[in-house]
Amino acid sequence: MGLMTGTGPLSRDPAGRWNFEPPASGRAVYIEPTPKRIRVVLGGETIADSTHALLLSESGLQPAYYFPPDDVRSNVLEPSDRHTRCPKKGEASYHTLRAGDRVEEAAAWYYPEPLDSAALIRDHIAFYFHRMDHWFEEDTEIFGHAKDIYHRIDVYPSSRHVRVSLDGELLAESQRAMALFESNLPPRWYLPPDDVNARLVPSETTTTCGYKGVASYYNVELENGDVVPDVVWYYTDPFADGLAVKDLLCFFNEHVDLDVDGESQGRPQTYWSRGVKSGDT
């Protein structure tokens, strides 16, 4: 989450208020150059390689890289009949990609005549992140989505009394949690496994966070036999931003009753309020 997502300042549901009139909810677009070298690999071939890419952010969506045409291999681009219209950017045309033994239909798009408010991306080419094989910022592979440069993660050890329950049943209790504060998301409380007394049932679900890494999940079996799916997650091999919570257990605030120092935290409404799907980012 960051500038345009979650409860960010230009998201569809900002937590705060500006002292000027911002774009209408969900209508913001912000385009800026990135100093990073960005590469895209498909079918074992590098199809885009640029030190002059643009990072486009828009309300409610993760950022996307747009590449100057000269930094994309023209021999992997084939015409596509697909066209879409964005009220913030204009009409997009598409390319099918053919690289190595891979063919990805309408997997790249560009705006030949963008709206004036998005003129900077004229003819620049963007790719569906999950349909490419690999993405690199400099020589580091990135996962899930392009990174929002306004995204921040802070993790602090906390002696606050954290209590997790559901329907009156105590699931966990700790005064040695790690408190993780991530841009425009509810605080997350990562607990030592010894402080969790819920019956945990391994889940096959995994999700990828572009900042913390691949999360694995547990279901929780309650005393009455009911099973709450994918309500606990953990990172066994986190990226640098998640090292402080390695192997600790976190309950979704959205689906349990969380009290911190005796104060109920309520159940925030987020993307995950409707549950988790494997592969979510």
C-alpha cells in the first residue's frame, strides 16, 4: 500500500484530508521518472531494459512501469485487436508478445493518443506484471507488483498487551509482539508461536507481498469444531523489509477480535475483509 492504495492520500478512501481540493476520489494519476534500471524477462529473453522508465500510479491500483519504445525489443511485439478505454488516461492499444517459446496475447499496452493529463506516457509500453516471467529493479528481482516508492514499513518490538480472540475463545495473548506498521494498512501484530494457543491447521494458501515476501497460512480450528480459513500468516524466508517478523504469527485484524492494552481494535475494512485467495499480493 502507498500513495494511491489502501487509505493512502490519493486512494479511493483516504484516511486523512488535504488543505486543498484534490482530484475526485479514484481519479488521481501521478507519473514520475524513475532513476532505477528496470528489466522485464519473458520466455528466457529480456524484452525491455530501461534506465528511463516512468512509474505511473493511479487511485486504487498498484504502480506500473511504462517503458520508452526504444527500450523495448520491437521484434517481440505483434499487433493485437484489443483496445480498452481508461477515463483517466484515454484509449489503450495492445501488443501480443512472442519471446522464446512463449506467446502472451495482448499482454502489453500503450496509449498512442493519451488524454492531456497523461501526456507523459504517450507511446510508452507497459506490461501485465504477472504475465511476465521476471522483473528486475537494478539486479534485484521484484515480485508481486512494481514497488511504490512512497510505501514504508516500520517494525518495532512492543510490550503492549495483545489479546486475540474469536467468539469469546482466546486464540493468542502476548506482551512481546512485533508491531508492524505498513503504509495505509492497519497495524499488524506478529506474535511468537509460544504465545499462540489456537489450534493451527496448515493451509496450502500462499500470497506474495512485494515488500515482505511469500506468506504461508494457517487455518484455525475452534473448540466447537468450526474452521476459520487462512486467518493466520507467517514468513519463513522474508525479504529485507520483513526480516524482523520471520517465523512470527499474525492474525488478520479483519477476522478476529483484537484487543491491545484492553482496548478493542475493531475489525478494519480492507481488501482482505472478504478473505484471502492464493496468489494475492
